Amino acid sequence: MDATYARRGKTAAVRPGTTLKVGVDLGTASIVVVVLDENDTPLTWEMEEASVIRDGLVVDFAGAGAIVRRLKGRIEEHLGAELRSAAIAVPPGTGVRDCATHGYVVESAGLEVTSVLDEPTAANAVLGIRDGAIVDIGGGTTGIAVFSEGAVSAVFDEPTGGTHVSLVIAGNRKIPFPDAERLKQDPRMHRELLPLVTPVLQKMASIVSGCVKGHDVKVLYLVGGTCCLEGMERVIERETGIPAFKPAHPFLVTPLGIAMNCGSR
Ligand SMILES: Nc1ncnc2c1ncn2[C@@H]1O[C@H](COP(=O)(O)OP(=O)(O)OP(=O)(O)O)[C@@H](O)[C@H]1O
Ligand SMILES: [Mg+2]
């Protein structure tokens, strides 16, 4: 994760003939494009905050396409090479037509879509867990995928995420939402903000508890941007009573996993 994180906006020399593995993550809060070489070595990545997807559905087709095209253009400059194809991921349970719309967004930016994964499977390409649950707390939604013996055995999608955290900060500090977002994303503020946002995190934890009940989940793996909040894993752990772990840079797990799956159908 650290090696990938360090490559944001970086240039890299690409030998002619190298197969580039490209992952495009269309999220509610942000769009991320990650590029790996054929050995899964991270080359570069770019992201933009966006509100073109809501609850996993494309709500601004042209806007989403324009962002992907812009990110693709920036990455092509970093690499001096053209990106031709990409993998994408959708929340589990996304209908066939909505999956197709995700694909069309990426194709409208000039990339052929070679694989459409579901998000927990993409995340697990990085984490490689056999048993436990991956909890993906994004901007607007929390996706929970239970893994048993390496396969997804149950999935849940709940309407809670980082937006709720920011709303609480905005209300408490009497500041506009975008200012609350900025404050929240400043790691120096995390210690001070944690007590304030703990009730929201406890609510998320109780949602997780409700979902995994009866599924014999012994460990939680936290991914998604909201899990960047320092110390949040301890709140989740305390409330659910299940040990919770998070990798470095949890918002990058799914985009990286999508890129790792590029090319495999
Ligand atoms: N450093 C940070 N500290 C705290 N929160 C952060 C940080 N970085 C991002 N976030 C929050 O993470 C959320 C976005 O996470 P992520 O990029 O995983 O979501 P998404 O995939 O776009 O959305 P969704 O999964 O809901 O479709 C936003 O609410 C954002 O404010
Ligand atoms: Mg997401």
C-alpha cells in the first residue's frame, strides 16, 4: 500500500510492449485510476474528488466520463504511453444495466473495459483473506462482504459513510460541509475530531454487527476512505467485539485490487 501511495502523480518509464494494468474506481466521493506493470508493480495513479456516482449508480454520465478522460490524459503524460484498456468494479448486487453504464463511462473516456469485478473481490485481491469480513466504508455507502474459505458468502450495502461523519463535524463546528470535509481529511485533526465523530462510528459499527450476525465472522478488515480516520478501527473493534484491522491508505485498496485484476476476465 505504501509503495502504491508513493506513486501518486509520479512519472515512470514504460518499455515499449509493456502490458499496462489499469484499474478505474468510480466512487461516490472520488474517482481513482491506478496503473501497474505486468508484475503488479505500481507505476502511477491519479484521483479526483467527484459527485457523479451515487450509491453505486452513475448520476452524471458526461461528468464521470470527463473525469476519467482527464485522469487518463494525466497518467499518459506521466508514463509517455497510451492507456488502452481497464478493469472496473461495481458494488455487489449492481444490476446488469447499471454495470453496463459503468462500463460505458470508462469507454467514453477511450478505454476498453476488459473486466467488471465486484468491489469486495477487487479489495481481496490486495488483502488475500480466506475468512472474515471486508468492511468498505466509503463516502455514501458501507459495503460489507463476508468471506468463507476464500469466497464471498454474503454481502451487504448500507447507506452510511464519510458524508455522515462530515455532517456531524459541520454541525458541531458550524462550518460549511466542504470545510468540514477538509478538516476531516487533515490527519493532524484526527485526534481532536475522534471523540466528536465517535457516535457516528459507533452507529456504523452497530450496522456492521447487525449484518455479520450469524455469519461467524472472527475478524474485520477495514477499507475505504472513511477508514483513514486515525483510531476509528478501535471504535469499530470495541463496538462490534470483533478484532478490526486496516491496511495503510485504506482508500487505495479497492482501486489497486481492480488494477491487479485488469486483463483477467
Ligand atoms: N484522510 C482522510 N481522513 C478521513 N476521511 C477521509 C480521508 N480521505 C478520504 N476520506 C473520506 O472517505 C470518503 C471517501 O471514501 P472512498 O474514496 O472509499 O469512497 P467512494 O468509493 O468514492 O464512495 P462509495 O464507496 O460510497 O461509493 C469520503 O467521505 C472522504 O471524506
Ligand atoms: Mg468505494
